[in-house]
Amino acid sequence: MGYKFSKEEMASIFSKLAEDYDVFAPVVKKGDGTFSDVDVVRYDKVSSLDEIEFEKKSDYSFKEALLPINETIFYFTEDETTVPKGPAKERLVFLRACDLNAVKRLDQIYLKNGFEDFYYKRTREMTKFVLMGCKESCTSGFCVSMGTNTTDEYDLYLKLDGDNAYVEAKDEKLAEAFKSGNEEAVSPDFVSENPTKVTLPKNITPETMKSELFKEYGNRCINCGRCNFVCPTCTCFTMQDIFYKDNEKNGERRRVWASCQVDGYTEIAGGHGFRSDNADRMRFKVMHKIHDFEKRFGYHMCVGCGRCDDVCPEYISYSNLVNRLGKECE
Amino acid sequence: MKNEYIPQLSEIKEVIKHTDLEYTFRMAFDGEVKPGQFFEISIPKYGEAPISVSGIGDGLVDFTIRRVGKVTDEVFENYVGDKLFIRGPYGNGFDINNYKGNEIVIIGGGTGVSPMRGVIQHFAKNPTDAVSTTVIAGFKSPDDVLFKKDFEEWSKTINVIKTVDNAPEEYDGPTGMVTKYIPDLKFQDIKNAVFICVGPPIMIKFTIMEIQKLGVADEQIWTSYERKMCCGLGKCGHCKMDDKYVCLDGPVFNYTEAKELFD
Amino acid sequence: MSLDINTKKAKKNAWRITKERGIGASRIRVPGGYCDAEVLGMVQEIAQTYGNGYVHLTTRQGFEIEGIHLEDMEEVNKKLQPIIEKVGINQNGEDKDKGYSASGTRNVSACIGNNVCPFANYNTSNLARRIDKEIFPNDLHFKVACTGCSNDCAKVRMHDFGIIGQTMPQYDPMRCVSCNACVKGCQSLSVGALRLENYKIVRDTEKCIGCGVCVTKCPTRAWTRSEKKYYKLTIMGRTGKKNPRLGKDWLIWADEDNIVKIIKNTYAFVEEYISPNAPARKEHIGYIIDRVGFEKFKEYALKDVELMPETIMNNTVYWDGIHFDNQH
């Protein structure tokens, strides 16, 4: 059911919701960008509607709301382990269509690839998603090419338009909060065209893996991992055991985001690494996004949000790489 | 819901020294384990490392650990009676039934012998389960040989070629790479042969090239991969190769699959 | 008719009296070296109408329009008015259409700063303009320069006052993925103040120079810049015939307001202690300090200055450099 409110009414409803839920949304962090006096848009907990950045695409994806960058798996002593408590409150995560499609990819890995992940699951079960529409396409995204420009997996759709606010509440419990509004048909804004278009390679063969393109782009890569860290579908982590300085037998085990482009990702005890060459790392990442994942799960991993292209300090365009690879495979 | 990340405490029952660098830890474990599977073992002050099972006993499981990297050093300072956190077993392991009734050739390099030890043991104890069983094991030097007693025992019932890359002049055993001994293998029917090959990546590559020269089909070759793993549960992503997760779909692969896997 | 020109006055009106009799050059300082490109067209017009068609880009980031007949000075001064306004020179009200008072105090120069440069920690041209407003017109020989980071592309250590941008790196361990990019960056590009301990970064606060390399290298925003902007103030660097020397660190993690105050306060110090024999009242401040002592300088410079608690002040500063002056 859809409802219309004034922006003020919506703000006050939101403030009340934020008491019941932990709300995670894109926020402008003033001056926290890579360079001086440059902002960054990333996710954080918010308590009022005006903290949320509705216009700009977030530089970092929503995934940290479900998968913390650092997550304590357990605390340990010599002979015992203690698992930290999960989220105390239900959470609302504001995101766009591309990102909501990415949630399906996270679920795939963390819930349906072999074992169920205890930590992801307990947070995921407490999470509802609030869709932010896209009235216009961003420049780097290619969600239409990836079929991720639309979604109906949201629990709530929320749109601000001048002095008005609109919601569509699919979740019954959330809908309660909006019953006071004027009923009006509301449907999400989805884009139907992007300036960036990507044609995925067909007929990928073992020869594709040897494409010179991976060498070309690999040579430009500086292994910073930004493309992975901003990606809403990258889910890799590394385990770290931290031993407390004052009692080295006690500590905690954490999992921490990892990047297949950063040194050490494939290194085993003794120092042997399986992908020391950047071309191999580039191939590994790209193939995972547009081939391997699909081979295993039946749909592509990449949701075409374009963040990796936006963030790369070396101006490596993954979307262009894929298009060029597509042409090579014709 | 079960939290797969939580390890259990396991007592070190026995420590067997093979070389200055390699030891086998016999640890308490109740549960089903297959050769070729692995456990994540927590090393005090360092962290977890995936270590393959090198032996399976009643309420016991063996881990043969080479003292490399920061992770595995610490284990060697633990002694009988101490406890370590372990979780597992993970991975598919070797299925003995895939090899029964065949002419089996098992080729291992260094610690690569460990995951196959259970398989070798089975056919050494039950030689009639196979038409024939041959083990070709390669080590760097006589001082690096693992499972010395096992080799003596095994050679009573199956063919064993234990070769070393470098040997002092007076050494009277076989020398050279494992690949040297492949062309001379005799088969009643090559179509009935199976090969299992585990070792460092470069050794696997050249061994399989040598095996293929015998006119063996890909289906007849098996291998096991060692990759970085942080979870063993198909989550951390480090061991992914193409569409496969070594921790879930491997570490044992038939070569029909393995040949498609790129690092 | 012979030319009858007050050259002293002309020089204080930003004119150069050249080697060639009757020919001068119009000097236009550009605070911070940053200006609207429209100015270039205006400079071009003057150069082609009154000058010989050539312009020198001065070492202190100004324009010198060459080959102007001294009898055209007044007319050229009128033409300078829109330029003066555009580049933000602090002109006296009564000087409108008459050029501007130039003086012993030199143009405040600056690197490109954070308008453009990824390494810079502040807007150098804005600060240069602010200082221009505060210290001009002033006749004493002061050289001030602003640089965005410790790379010191503006060579501020060759100045009486060098202002080097700093940031106090802010670390959020919960965003850190132990990728080591900051550690490697600090090691190779800066002073090696970072190390990894227990998978998190430890910053050696004694060593850290606030260059911000860690912030630019961080892929997850674990490192960010401090909200407050910080500056290192280096003092009394100089070139010259007697004792060229590099400026030394005096204040570290200082703030903009106090730095401006200190520069202004120093004028009173120089007024008081400048050598009566100084030619054209030009004596390098460093020499004055050499003569009267650093404590005296501090007394003047720090008048009404309340430094922030985090500001580090070196209580004594010694200079070396090359001595050609046989002074011991």
C-alpha cells in the first residue's frame, strides 16, 4: 500500500522508526574522502531522515551493514571460546535497486554455498530493506545491462520529492508506522537505460583466460583493493587471531574484509602464492564477476553498480574491460 | 543453528618426529574422517591453518605438519597432553571405492604424501582390493623422508619406490624426480589404471604430463589441491578456482575437473 | 626633453627600472600564484600595447610586463586596475587606477594546493590571499610561502616563513583491513611512521609529519583527515649573498590564525631591531635574530598568541647553511 506525507511528517515518523530499528543508510562524511576537503558517501547508522544522502550514489556499498569490515567471531581463552552477541535490534538498510540485487549474491555465498554462516544469518534475519529509487541513472552504473535495475525484494520504498514524501510498505509491521498518511498509489523509480552499457562475453573458453587484456589492465593495477572493498558483491574475508598484549593466551578471532587484488590473498604457509602476477589477479576478479559465479549459481555476480570504476585511482574501467573482452570473444 | 566457526579442544596424544622440520601430531577426535580431508587447526599466538589428515585411528586423527610459515612453527612447541583448538573435517577427501579393483599408482611429493597416507594404508592392508598398488614417493633428500616406518611396512605388500632428489654418494636407494619412474611402470591393462598425484603445484603439473604420455584418460587421474583457506566453509573465497571452492568441492579432484581449474 | 622620474617612488609602485634607459617593467604580484585566466588576456593586452610583447613569469609567481616606456607608467597603472582586483592584491583605496604599493614584503607564493593536488592538505592559494590582505602593503623585507604538504614543492624552507600543510591522521581500526597500503606508502613516500601490530596500525606520533600519505593510500577510509587543518611553520630560511640557509621547524601542528598573527607580530620585531645601516631598510629577519637572539624574536612573535594544546613549539632553533660572510 502506498502513502503520501509531507516531508516533515515523514521525518517525524522516521525518527520514531529509528528508535525501534538500527537504521543504516548512505551518509555524506564531510572531508573523509581520499583527498583533502573531499567528502565520501558511505554507510552509517542514522537517527534522522535528513542525515540520509538520497541523491549521490554511495562510494562504498551497503554491505558493511550486513558484513562488518571487522567482525569478532569469538573471544578465546586457552580452553574456551565465547561468541559475541548478535544485533540487539532489528535493522533497516536503505539501498538502491542494484544493491538490493546484490543482497541476493551475499545470501548465495553466506547462506547457500555449503554451510550456513552463523554470523551473517543472525544479522540478515534481523534486517529489512528500504529501497531508494533512481530517478535518473548514474553515469558509471550499468544495472540495465546486468538486469539489476529493478527489484521487488524491498520491504519498504521511500521517496522524497520536494516537500512531499512517498512510501510503499510491503512489510506489514513496517506498514503500521505509515497508516496515518493519505493513501496513494506509489511505485518505485527504476531506471530503464544507463549511459554505460555492458555486453558480457559469450563463448568464454580457456583461451579467454589468456587474453592480453588481463595483462594490459593488470599492469596498470596497483593492488590497492578499492574495487573489491566498494563492491556490493565481493564477500571475501581473512581470519585474524588477535592476542591481547597483557595476556597472550587470550584474544579474539576476527574476520576482516579481504581483496583478491591485494598481496597475500593466495599466499599459503611457507610463502607460496598462487597468483603473484597482476594479470592473473585481474582475470580472477573479472571472471568471478561475469563467469565463474554464474557457472556455479546460474546468474551473474556483478550487479553493475559501477562503483569499482568510480573508485579506481588508476582509472581502470572494469566495464570497459568487460566490453573489450566481449568483442574479443565474438 | 550450528556455528561452524567454533572449534573444539583436542588433546595431543602423541608426537612423531619425521625430520627436523616435519612432525605428525596424533590428536583426539571422535567422528567420521576420510583420507584427504582437512581440519582447520588453531595455533596458539598465530591463528588457524588448514592441515590435511595424514592418518585416521580409533578416536584419533593424525596431522603431519611441516614447519613452514609463521602459523605452523608454534605447534612444534606443544607437547603430548596439551590441547589445540581444531574444527573439521572439511572437504571431500579420497573415496577408496574410486580405486578398488584397479591398477593403482599413487605419486606423492614431500608432505603431499600425507593426504594420501590413508589411501596407501588401505591398499597396503588390503592388497587384494586392487589389481596392483604402486607408490612413488619423492623427497628432497634422505633426511627429508616422511613416514619411514610406514614405507618399510608398505613395501611388504605393495610396490614402493621411495626416491630422493639429492643424495650423498653412498646412498643406495632410488634417486631423481618421481617423473623418472613413471615411463617404466608396467600395467596389465592401462585402461584399468588409476593415478593419484599430490604434491607441490609444479610437481603435479609435470607428473600429470608424464602420466598422460602413457595414454591415460583424464578420468583415470586424481589430485588434491592445497590452497589458502581461511574458513573451510565456502565463505572466505581464498580457495576459489573458477566455479569451484577447494574447501567444499575438493580438495580432491578428478583430473577432468582439475584441468579446468585456473588459479 | 629628458625624462624626469622619481625612481624610488616608481619602485614602490611595483615598477622595475631596467638596464635600458627609459624602459621599465610593470610587476604584478599574484598572491598564491592562482588567478582567473581572464587576467592573462589583460596582461597580454598591456604587453602588446605598451610593452615589447614579452612577459616574464617571476620566480615569486607574478607577471612582469617587459619593455614599457616609463612615460606610459600612468596609463599602464590604470590598465592594471581590473587585474589588481581579479588577483586579489590588497590595494590601498586611494591607489585606485594608480597601480598598487609594492614593497619590501614579497608576494606570498604557494604551490597549487588542494584546489587540484591530491597530496595537499589545505587550500594554499586561499591562505596566500588571506596573508596578502593581512601583511600588505608593508615595506619590510618578508618572504612568506605556503605549501600543501611536506613535499614542499613551493620551497617554503627558503622563506622567512614557510607554511606546510599537515593533517592529523584519524584512524578507525574497525575500518582497517590490514592491507598495509599505508605502512608501505609511509615507508616509501614519507618517514616510515607506521607499523602493523596485532593486524592494526600503530602510528609513531613522534615521527609522523602529518603529510597525509596514509589517508590517500587507505582503500577503506580507515584513515581520514582531521577536521581541523594543521600547519607546520618553518622559519628564517633564505637565499642570498651572505648566509643562505634552510628554514627550520618552529611550530608543528599549529593553526592558521596563530600563524598569521605570528607573521604580523614579526613586523614589530623587525621595526625595532633592524640594523640602522640596512640598505633600503632591507635586512633578512634571520640575520636580525642571529644578532638579537631567538628569545627576543619569540617574545615579539608570540605576543597575544595562544597556541593550541597539540601544537609543538621548538624552544630553540639553530640554523646552519653556507657562510660566505666570514662571520663566526
